[in-house]
Amino acid sequence: MRQTYRSRRPPPRPSHHRRAASRRSARHRTGTHASVPNARVGQVSGTVAEQRLTIRPAEPDDVEVLHQFIVELTKAEDFPGEVTSRPADLIPALFGSPPAAEAVVASVDQEPIGFALYYSTYSTVAGRPGIHLEDLYVRPEHRGNGVGRELLAHLARLAVRRGCARLEWWVLRTNDPALRFYQRLHARTLDEIDVLRLDGEHLHALAAESPDLFNLRQTV
């Protein structure tokens, strides 16, 4: 699966997907571990014997392998730019108060083989929260066994439990295997929406504009 599934454009993605997001994303969270369903256990076909698949909430000790998965995902998708984050950056992101994101780890016989990283969003139109899938990845040797689908199903169950209106993510337009995978799940591509980004010097330039120019008063 994730035959390298990742995401970077309005919706769809498979076992290795990266960057999922909603258009109207307000990151409000409910706690990394508390609101994640119990770990799911199932059978995954292996070349030698059947293996045990578990999906559980990420723990602080997982940050090294999670970061390695992120690096592998970026390389697999030939995504422009280098990974500048560090494993230590995941500690406050996933386990801070409040956390900025959440993650689950997929393991076979206690060996981590993939993960999903996501965060909460909010739709003013639906009046309900949502989940944005940022990264989904399954290592190549474990793809094709349903692991990526089970990770997505895990998030779908989580979304339903939280009363979410939607589960969204981005997909690279060139990631045809991922697009086909997500379309089989009936995920829709939002052609009417473009993803915009303000970063780097342009972000800082806008932030540096003085509110006095507009006779505005700011309390923040």
C-alpha cells in the first residue's frame, strides 16, 4: 500500500500520503492519547506466516522512528525540499499541552511498519470538527496487505467517534497509485479549491506590517 501514499493537494491519498488538510482548518485538539480508540489488532498476510497488526497511539519513545518514516515518505514522493524537522520537534507537537497533532503507529509483531499523523480542524459551514490527515505511510515491504487501508479506517472510526463531519488530506497530483487507492474508498477530489501557502520572508513581511497604518488597535 502506500505505495507511497502522501498528500499535498486537496484530498485523496494511500499508504503513504503526506499532508492532509481542510480549507478551513482551525487546530483545536482534544488530547493525543485520551481520544484515540483502543489499539486495533488484526491479521496481516506475510510471506512466511500470518503476522499480528496493531495500531496504537504514538508515545514519546516513538519519535525517532516516526521521524524516520517522515524522511522515507518525503523521499518516496520526491517531494520538493528537504526535511528540516528533527525527531525532538515531535515531542511538543504530539505530546505538548495542548498537542498540535496526533499520531498512531502501525506495527507487525511489535515492529513499527507505518504511521498516520493528523490534527483537528473545524468547518464553519458544517458547524462540526474534522480531521486533517497530514502524513500516511507504510514501508514498501508491508504494502499491499491492507495496512494503509486499516490506518485510514482507524482514522475514520476516530472521526465518527468525535462527531467529525469529514476526514481530509492532500495528495500530489503525480501520485497516481495513491489517487487510485483513495478513489476506491470514494474519497472526492475538490477541484474547486486551491491550496494557498504564505511562508518564509513573505510571512514575516506581512506579520511585520504595523497595524498603525490602518489606525487599528490590537490586543494580541
